[in-house]
Amino acid sequence: MEYKTDLDKLRHSCSHIMAQAVKELWPEVKVTIGPAIEDGFYYDFDKKESFTDEDLLAIEKKMKEIIKRNPSFTMSRMKSCDAIEMFRKMGETYKIELIEDLKEDEVSICRTGNEWLDLCKGPHIESAGKITAFKLLSVAGAYWRGDEKKTQLQRIYGTAFFDKKELDGFLKVLEEAKKRDHRKLGPQLDLFNFYQDTAGPGLVFYHPAGAILRRMIEEYVVEQNVKRGYQLVQTPHILKGKLWEISGHSGHYRENMFYFKVDDEEYAVKPMNCPGHILIYKSKTRSYRDMPVRFFELGNVYRKEKAGVMHGLLRVRGFTQDDAHIFCREDQVKQEVMSVIDFTFDVMKDFGFNNVNIELSTRPENYIGTLENWETATKALEAALKEKGLAYQINEGDGAFYGPKIDVKLKDALNREWQCATIQCDFALPQRFEMEYINDEGKTTQPIMIHRAILGSVERFIGTLIEHYAGAFPVWLAPVQAAIIPIAPEHGGYAAAVKEQLQELGLRVTIDDRNESLNKRIREGTVKKIPYLLVIGDKEVKDSTVAIRKYAEGDQGACSVGSFADRACEEVRTKKH
């Protein structure tokens, strides 16, 4: 891993100091690897007993002692055979495995003064004394080399900055992020859960409130696609293995797929929807006048994610893609890509996301198709971004195996990035599936295929929404938009009439008439983050009104049922957030 920024070097150097501190406190522990990552660093350790919160404090204290001594970081080269022998004497078996896998005559060794050494190619800061603002954050499980069949290790995460003010700011955001964690808010708001032990990991169960939220999102997405000329299709969950051989998934993606046999023939559960849409396209002769053909599906797909990388709704084994494929002429590619970009921005605005980062990912090492087509496809995507006047970064070698792609990353309320929309330009699959259309000269021509998702994974998008809004959804998305709270049993009849009136207008309303105090019911409605609580007592019954309490804003006074309905319906219509 190459560290190009000074902050990366600082964080990587801090991971070395952390590993040294762990070894000084627990000499029997074996060390593995410790890279810098986006917001900090980590180091993986093989330790029998679990690290505790008290252990993290002890490690921090020891790190400060080492930093105070200010050892310098120096690099040297060592023959691999000598390094293996050295690490064997130290009992560092993981380092030996790394060296053996490198298959090089020499390896790089990093020394922290005369106190400690590690297998590392650097680079680092000059000396430990430059580490002035750091914090150890958490402990998590991690498998050696990401393989759940190998030893389970303990990963200590930390972060470091050049300035204490920056560190304090980061920790403040981190604390707020913990409150917004969708893995906690999902069960707390009764949206979803995972029954891992009984059903299997990475499989989402939506409870009634979560199913309503999901349905609102899906209905909106279908409406937006139909409005823009997409045709709805539906494809099977399982397809013959031969189809995945043609598509190239069998050769490039097989380790992420679920395969099984039926009547001695191999099938696979679909990890993507592309081949199914291709078969529908090929079901009849297409003309240049038909182009572009746009197919859309809310497609359920399954991928064999490793146990160690699954993370709430953000990384699961079963999920739904708002997946579309556009089959077009080569002269239509740029315009279609620009239309998808506009589509993406319109959708994100409705959901309350106004800031994005854009990446253009280029040809990976493991690719299919010709270099000429890859260059044409990449230029087409780049031309669309330039014509839209959009800033973007090049992400070298991170394209899909069949084509380059544009990724749109959302920025949430805490300015964190979330992967969302993707637009991929593909010459390879139309060629592999022998797709055709009749051009204006009456000859058969190969179409271009654009893979497109706006939300990406519906599951991941729901997780993003939960964290963006901290579970307090805008009215149009809220599973329950208003809860009616009659103060006493005698107010129940009027409460039921109000509920019926609001429901007839399409609002999602409940009545909380439990035998609990008014304050408790208001408090519980607030905990559930229901946008509106409508309190009904003697005065409201007499005046035919409701007393409104709005989430995060409190008492709004009383108004007629019709006035409240107009207010709520307008928020739904305009998708106010």
C-alpha cells in the first residue's frame, strides 16, 4: 500500500507505535499488519484474551511513553531468508507467511529507534515525537487475510491528526455517528433485524415499519423510472450456470456467487440482473428506431459476502438493486449517460442529499473485452461528465470487469461519503451474448449496454437514510406520519374519526390509546421519532381541532383537522425534508 499524503504517513507510523506498545504490554501477542485507512489506522493482533476498554487506555498510555522517547523511523533492506529466520526467533509466524508469499530476494524492514522492528515498506514520518494527537477507538474481530477459514484476530482501530483541534472535531463527529448508527436505530425503531443464528448472516428481515419505509422508496423509484421512459421487467432469482459462463461472471466473480445443482445441471442464484435483461432484449428483433431500449427492475440478488465484511444494511448477502440497463446506439451513449446523471441528482434532491463526490473508475487488471472498446467506453463516460461541467476524480483500475464506471458518492448530514449511484458503459456483454439491432442501412449492428443504478442497493440506501436523518424521517418517508393520542377514553370516538379522515387522504396514522399517562405516550412517540403527535382532549373535541406536537420542535398549538391535513399532505407532495 502506498501512502501519498503526510496524514497517511502519520497514521501508518502511529499504527507501528501501537503495535510496539501492545508487544511491550503483552510480549506473547503476535502481530500481523497495520495499514492507514480512510479515517485512521488499524493493526490486527493474535491474542488469546479479548482486548478490553481498559486495555485500550493502557495501550494509549504506553504509546505516549514511546512517543515521548521520540524514536526515529528508519528503513533498511534485508535478505528474505535472514528476515524469516529473525521473525522465527521472535515467534512472529504471520510475518514469515507474508515474506514467503512475497517471493522476493529482499524485504523492507522498519525500525523504531533501537526498540522495535516490523516488516514494512513505509513510508513513515521522521520520528515518533511528531505524533501529537491520536486516539484508539475500538476493537473488532477480523480474520487473517480476510478468510473466515483462517485464524480470527483482534483489530484495534485508531486515528491520528497533526492537530488536536482536528482530532477533537473528528471525535465529536464520531460520537454523533454512533447515535445515528443504523444498526442500533433499525431495531430501536422496529424497522428491521437480522436473525443470524436461525436464518443466516447478511439476510434482512423487514418489520412492518421497515417494510412501509421500503415500499415508499420502491414506489417512488418505480414512478420516477416510468416517467423517464424505462420499461418494467422482472427476471428469475436463479439462472443456469451456462448463462453466467457467457456473461463472464463465472470466470471473474464465481467466489461471490451461490451455485447449486438441479438434475445434474449447474445453476446459480443471480448476483446481478444483467443477463436476464439481455435475454429479454434478445427476445425479438430490434431496430435502430427502437433505440434506446431501457429496462428497469427492482431485482433481488444474492452475493457470497465473507462473514467478516458484512456490516448491517451496508454489506449484506441478500439485497435489492434498483437496476436498469439501457441498450443504445453508440451515438446515443453520451446523452443517455447525461440523462442518468440528471436522474440521479433529481432523486438525491428528493431524498435530501445535496452534496456528492464523483469518481470515474477505469479498466482493472482482470477485465474482458478489447482495449479499443475500453478506451471508447471510458471516453464516453468522461465526455458526459465534462459536458455536464461536473468535477470528478479518476479511480484507476477500479472499473467493473466488463466496463468503466461513474460512481456517485453521497455526503450525509455529517459530511460522510456513501456509495450510491453507478453508471457503467459496457461493450463486452453485448458482444459475448451476440446482441444485435438493425441499423439504418438494414445491417445488423451491436448495441452498447449501459448498466445503471440510482440508489444502488436499496438496503444500503435505507441504512444511509437512517444515518442521514438519525432515524427522524421526513413526513413523506416516515412509516407512521402522525400518531393520535387521546387523553382519556371518552376522547376515543373523536380520535377514531380524525384517524379515518386523515387516512382517507393517504396519510399513515395510528392511535395510541393505551392505559398509560399522557406524558409517557408523548415520550414514547418522540422516541419513535414520529413526525407528528396529535393530542386530543376535551377542548379539541369541543372545537373539532387537534393539538400538534412536531418532532424536534415541540408544541405547535391547535388547529383544525383539515388545516393539519393540508400541512401534512403538502409536506408529502413536496417531499419536504
